[in-house]
Amino acid sequence: MLILTRKDNESIKIADNIEIKIIQTTKNGVKIGIEAPKNVMILRGELADEIANTNLQASKIDSKSINELSKKLLK
């Protein structure tokens, strides 16, 4: 992990096309702005974890349940 110290209005460049700007720092947190191409997905860490957990739970559905749901949808 790379750890950097930045101040208000300073930034971090990642490759040629991503820039993370420090917009404001306060006692309670940091406001950042991210400039990146539209095809780059940017998610908060907790949201990415929630999606991963939801996908993991969905993958645990057994084939019998899927077949029953499929039959109900086809009616």
C-alpha cells in the first residue's frame, strides 16, 4: 500500500487518465474528487464489499430452487 500526505487542492495521478483531487479536509474527513474515464467503474469500498457479498449469497442458491423459479416464470 502506498500512503501519501496531501493538502487541500493537491492531487494524486494514477497513470495518464485518473486524477484524485483533495477538495477539502476537515476534522471529520476528507472530500475528494476523482477524474477518470467514463468506462472506469468507481465504487465506495463498502458498496463494493456489499455487492460482492450479495453475489456470493446469490451463487449459493441450489439448482432445484432455480428450476422451480424458472417454471414459475414460464407460466
